[in-house]
Amino acid sequence: MIAVLIVLGLIALYAMFGYNSLVRMRNEVENAWRQIDVQLKRRHDLIPNLVEAVKGYMQFERDTLTQVVEARGRAIAAPDQASRLAAENQITGGLGRLLAVMENYPQLKADQNVMQLQEQLTTTENQLSFARQAYNDAVLALNTRIETFPTNVIANNFGFKAAEYFKVAPEEQAVPKVDLSLGGAPHA
């Protein structure tokens, strides 16, 4: 009888620790997402300043500027996480095109305000990249715990669900082509 009580006590302790670890991991995923939110907010705040600073110079690049501003508006007003992620991926692509186009404007590259905004945006994008990685690491830990035995029994009984990874837009997954040849011919 005592052996049965000890076994039941150990099972109860394991269930309690398993449940608490799942709660902690779910909270880590939420916290990691909030860290992404912080960086996205910073990026959203920088975009209007950057667009305002460059639009006088970039008379012929209105489409790129408009796409970035519209994607920002969709991201801010997104009704759910999936819509927001899609809009954020559009912002990332648009900002990449904008920064690439800015290289064609020497007077723009020399503008101190634009250079500072570009540096802030680059720093924010790097921090966002690190925050996304931390989020995906937290999701991996949670999902692994939810899917492995015996914690999966606790997860199923208490309604824990696997979290979704932060995925990069398909156009960002493409490997850029690098041509190291001069004039198409190999060089030594």
C-alpha cells in the first residue's frame, strides 16, 4: 500500500513539474514574440522618417516608397498574427528594395539624416533577426516538450498547443546569385 502511495506521489510530482515546465515554456514563447514586437514597433516608427527623408531625392521610385508605407499600414492594422507576418514580410522585402535603390542616388547617400536613419534601420533589422531566432528557439523547446512522452500526456490533457515558427517570406529564402567573374570570363 505504501509503495502504491509513493508511486502515485511520484506521478503527481512529475505531472506538476511537467505542467509547470510547459507553462514556463509557453510564457517564454510569448515573451520571445513580444521581443519581436518591440523591434517591429521600432521599425514601424523609423519607416515614416526614412520615407520622408528620401522622397524628395527619389522622384522616380514612388512605387517602392508607396509599397513600404502601405505594407507598414497593413502590419499595424493586421487583425491576426498570420496577416501581420505576411505584411511584415512585405515590409522586409520593400525595405531591402528601398535600400538597394538608395545606392543609385549619391546625393542621398551623402545626406547625414538619411545615413543615420539607414544605420538605425539596419541595426533594427539585425535585432529583429536575433529576436526571430530567439523566438524560433523557444518554439522548438516548447514543441519538443509538447510532442515527447510523457510530457505530451500532460500537454494533451491541459490543452497545450504547438506554437508556430516565424517563417521568412519565400522571396527572402532564395539564394542570391553571385558572379565573381570579370566580364563573364573567369579570372585568376
